[in-house]
Amino acid sequence: MLSSKRLSRSLGYPLCLVWLVFALASCAPWHAPTTDNDAPLRARAVTEESHSVRVSAAVLSAEDSKRLFGADLYAVNVQPVWLEVTNRTAQSLWLFRTGADGGHFLPFDVVWALHPLRGGPTNVQVDDPFYKLAFKNPIPPGTARAGILFTNPDRGTKLCNIELSAKSALIHFSLFLPVPDDGGLDVPLNNARTSEERGELAVRSLLAD
């Protein structure tokens, strides 16, 4: 019978190997972002307005992702969505993510897959654009706030449900967003949802930091 120490070693080595293979497979190449300009996203954004609030959103392509974040996030099964909220009410608004489809990631959840194993850029260099560009709460009255939501990949058309909370109201929007490049060439078909599979699943907001 194996001693507890030998058993621990015999189990530990394969687990370490599996972890290393997973880490190598999940990492995506990273280069310094070339710009933080969101003008191309604004140009193709879908916009709706209700109750003195306007929302605009667009799904990033793989090239948009490389330009803004320095990496193709589709390669790690993350689909970024650009969102702008213009608040013309007299109250601050808060964007909610409820996790209705489990399709929401915080910047921390995304950047770990991009961290270099050794050498190259530092983790801080990789992390900075994610924390800088992520959508942040609240949206004060008379202002507009833009940022990125990190979601699971969809192909074709993405149903983006936006819920904004104020002290006395909940404002809801449903946007149908075209997905550029059919969801990114690096996304396996079995990891990207089709419009039939989505049904009423949505990209909802999470109370951001």
C-alpha cells in the first residue's frame, strides 16, 4: 500500500501536469494595445432611448479586441461588448449584472489567462487596459459613461439586455447586436452560442465596482 506521502506525490505530479497544460493552452498572445479610441464602435453601435436614458452598444471584433486590449479575447472564450449610457434623468443610475446566463466576467476573470508565464510584459501592463476600459458605476445625472462588458461568446446576433436602476425606477433595454466576424475565428463552435440556443438568455449588467 502506498504511504500517504507517496500517494500525495503520485497524485500531485499528474495534477500539476494537467494544470500546466491547461495554463499553456489558455494563454493568448499579448501585445501592447495600440489605442483606446472607441470611435469605430460608436459608428456601428445599436442605440435605444427611453425614460430620458439612451443606451448604445456594439460587440467587439477580434481586431477591435487586439487594438484595445492587446489580445484576441475570443481566443480565451470572452466576447467584449462596448456600452455607453447617457443619463438625462435627475438621478444617478446603476448598471446591474444579474448572471442570468452565467455569461459575465470581471476584468480579473479575463486577465489571468493573458498573464505571461515568464518574461515579457508584466501582469500590471496586461491588466491596465482591462481595468481602465471596463464599465464603471454609477452614471451620474446629466452625464454619459462608456465602457466594456466581458461576456460569453455568441455568434450571429447577440441579445443584450441592459437594466439600469435608480432610486425610484428600473429601466430596461433589449438590444440585438450584430456579431462581427461571426464571433471570432478562434472561438470553437461548441463554445459559442447560436441564436437558437440563446432564447431569452441575456447579457445583463453586474453591479460594477
